[in-house]
Amino acid sequence: MPSLKEVRNRINSVKSTQQITKAMKMVAAAKLRRAQTNITQMRPYAAMLQNILQNLSANMDQEIFSSPYIQERSPDKVLIIAISSDRGLCGAFNSNIIKATRRLLDETYAPQVAQGQVSILPIGNKVYDYFRKRDYPLVEDYRGVLQQLSFSTVKTAAEYVLKAFVAGTYDKVEIVYTEFRNVITQVVQVEQMLPVVPTQPEEGVANNSSVDYILEPSQEEIITELIPKILKMQLYRAVLDSNASEYGARMTAMDKATDNAAALIKELQLIYNRARQAAITKEILEIVGGAEALNAE
């Protein structure tokens, strides 16, 4: 059985850790409120842009509805945008992103990986560190986006991706991120960013969302402006989703850590009381034994 001093020191250590996890939970909760507000306000705008694109693609002549971002090519060169966090202590948040990215690499794009034709654009230090240590081709310029998260910083990364796709540097671009649903639930998603696949109405289903647009100055110019904007907003939404998911996962992890610390303190307190009682009993027995020896004399 450990000594009273050892148990007491361990109890104090766990209490200190519990105070840290409580503070981290409160900080994560405050940041989560802001991040949740950002993604909640962002989603209707992104959905409206996507709805406009769907209506245009469903009602325009496909010969007119053309863009370099729609051109499908053989996916010989692939870019995967993986969005993680900069720091740990957020449960399985980062490991889930890494697993989903590895699944893409090992299953979907295994031939391209074998030829060295798959690159990774990491957003977040955790996914960057993981794939850098394993010598994957990386686009490192945008891994610090989360340090100054704004549309302008994400826009810079999106513009690089768009230019690289048009130039033929990549034939296909995928985004791996975590969709925020609530504090407890975050779901890893894999979305194709490029080439854009126009959504067509299903056969036999009326297109009730069809809108007769008046396009000014021209259809071509509208499409030229609309698709890049939608793609930039798609990446920005994914980053905001991931950011909110990170704080939700961190708040949940710190809450569980605080509860585990409380349970451990209770267990250590019980061990301490037993050790203390054993020490008292031993002292009483020694006193009684000494008294009986004196009486025997």
C-alpha cells in the first residue's frame, strides 16, 4: 500500500489537472459559441449559392453552361485538402480526419499514390505533421489558415487550388473535413471540390425549385463569376464547419477529462482514508502491546 504522503501528493496533482481541464472546457465553450454562430450564419448563404447553380445547370443549354471548373479529366493527379486543428486535446477529432484521408489514399487513389501523383494540402498543424513525417507531397503554404481564420485567408488557398486545377496541375480535388452538427456529434465528410458536377433533376421528378432567371450582362459572364465564388465558399464553409467541430470535440473531451479526474480523486481519497485508518490501527496496536508488556512485568 502506498504511503500517506504519496497518496496525498497524487490527490493534489489530480486536483491541479482537474482545474486545468475545467478551464480548458470553459475556453472551448466560449470559442464554440462564436464558431457555431459563424457556421450557422454561413450555411444559408452557401446553400443559396448552390441552389442558384443547380437551377442554372438544370435550365440552361449545356453547351452554354460551360466552365473550365466543370471539365472532367482522368484523375491522374489528385489534390486532397485535409482540414484538422492546430492543437490536440480534442478527443478523436484529428485522428478521424487522418483516418479518412488515409482511407482515400489507400483505397480510392492507391494507383496515383504509387506513382507519386497525389498531393495533400493540409489546413491545420496536426494533419500537416502527420503526413510530413510520412513523406507525402505537401502544399505547405496554407497550413496556418486557422491561426488567422477569415474568408480572406481561406480565399487565398481556394484561389491557389482553382488556378492549379485550370492549369492542369491537378485533375481532381477532394476536401476532407468534419461537419458540425451539435456539440456531441461531428461527422467526417469527403466532398469533391473540383471538377464541379452540375446537379441535374432526377428523371420523372418535377423541378419545383426551377427559377426563370433574367441574366445580366450575359449567361457566360454570370457562370464565370458564380462558379469560382461557390467553390471559395465551399472551402470556407468546410473550414468553418471543422473549426466549430474542433471546439465541440475539445469541450466534450475536457468535460470527460474533468469527470474522470473527479472519479480518480474519489478513488484516491478512499485509498488515503484506508491507509490512514491502517496507520492509526497499527499505532493503537503498538500502544496496547506496549501497555500489556509493562503490565506483564
